[in-house]
Amino acid sequence: MSDQWFVHSNDQEMGPYTGEQLVEYAQEGNITAETLVWAEGMPEWAPASQVEGLFPEAAAPVQGAASTSPETTDESSLNPQAVDNKYPFFPIKSASFGLWLWCLLGGFICFILAIVVFTMSAKGALDTQAAGTDQDVAAAAAVGSGKAVFGIVLMVLGAFAMTLSMIFFYLNIYRAWKCLQAGAPRTSPGKAVGMLFIPFFNLYWIFVAIAGLPKDWNRIVASYDDLKTAPRLSETVFLLMCIGTFVPPLGLAMMFPVMSQICKGVNFFAYRRNPNAPSALGGFKFP
């Protein structure tokens, strides 16, 4: 094996590394069979699987300074599902339960404060009109007008916060279904969310897009070796939330555990290590 090797990853060339370092990186999983490597004397970059002694099970070895051209990568390496029953890696944005929760609670708090302000303003105006002079009535009207403006501002802020919370809710539903796309789920992310906005039909679709999510989720994560530790979703909790469409207090109460479980599940996929990336993208850096 050559004494100086270079590794190509994420459009960057790293090295040189000794043959011993290359073997060590391969044993640690920092270099995979598909990682491109090169040493002086090789006509072009070649998969690490073709380096003799690096992956003992790999065929068609390339000597450190050989002039033979590399063979194409094994077909199984092009299909992530065909290797050790591993779930394909793809980027997923993380989900924040705290952000959704604060938007929802902030909206409720703003609405409650607005109602209190409007009530106090109306009560003050009535009391002043009943017992005050014309000057008192005029002054109370000015104060009441200011309180009304403040109440309107609170209502607008509450509506904005509630809208944000609903956007985050649907966005996380979309991300959860996107996590499952390589496992043949019952629907696509766009379809799952989009059809929830169709009047009347959404009363049926919610049982597909939300109550059906934990069924597909638990089935798929149980089918792949590297997803065995993924969080499971509660079918009962998701079903109760769907039933809560017809019983609003129940639906609101179930929304909290549903969003908590979805965020934990999405974040499991968001923070998965990329098995094909030996650099920082996969959580490792070469020295």
C-alpha cells in the first residue's frame, strides 16, 4: 500500500494520510467502501473498496501505485437499502417543540389579555358616564380609546402567534411523513398536509394523515436495523387527537403529546449520522 493517500469527500480533497491511517479510518467507519481515494501512480480517483487490504471482503483490488483503471462500484453500494438493511440517509430539518409551544401559549395569553383590557375599558366608560361630569366623560373616553387600541394590538399579536403555531404544526407533520418516504408509507408529505385544508374531506383525511402516521412510523422504523432506537409514536394519542376534531377540548389537550412525539421522532432523523460521509458532515473530521 502506498505511503501517501488522499481522500475525496464533500467536494474536498484531504490528506495526505499514511496507509496505516487509511486502515484505521476504515475500521472506525470514517471511510466507507464508496469513499473516493487516490495515491501517486493511480490514473484517477477510485472507491476505497478497491484498495487492497483496506476492506478485506472487497474484490478487484487496486495496488497503491498500480496503473490499472478502477472498476465501477458494486451495484449494491448504489442502493442503500440493499446493504445490511440500513435506512437511506437524507437531510431532514430539526423540529422545535418549544418554539411551537411558546407560539401557542403566547397566542392564548395575548387573547386573554385583550379580553381583559376591553372589559376594563368598557366598565370604566360606563362608570364614568353614570357618575361623572362632562369633563370626566371626555377624559374617560380618551383613556378608553387608548385601552381599546392596546387591546387591538394584543389581538393582532395573539392572532399572529396562533398562526405561527399552526404553521409549525403542519410543517412538522410534513417533516414526519418525509422521514418515512424511503419506507413506502401510505401517503406523501405534500399530500398528507395539503388535503387537510380541503373542507369536509379533511374530516376523513385527518384519520389518514395524523392517525395513520404512527402506524406507518412504527412499522417502518421497526423494519430497519439502524432505526431500532428511533422513538415510537403512540397510536392511541394520535387517534384521540383526531377524535378531538369533534370534541375541541380533547383535541387541544392531545395536541401537546402529539407534537412532542413528532418533534422527537423528526429530530432522531435530523441528527442521524451520515454513514457515507467521513468528514464533518457525518460527525467526523480527519486530523
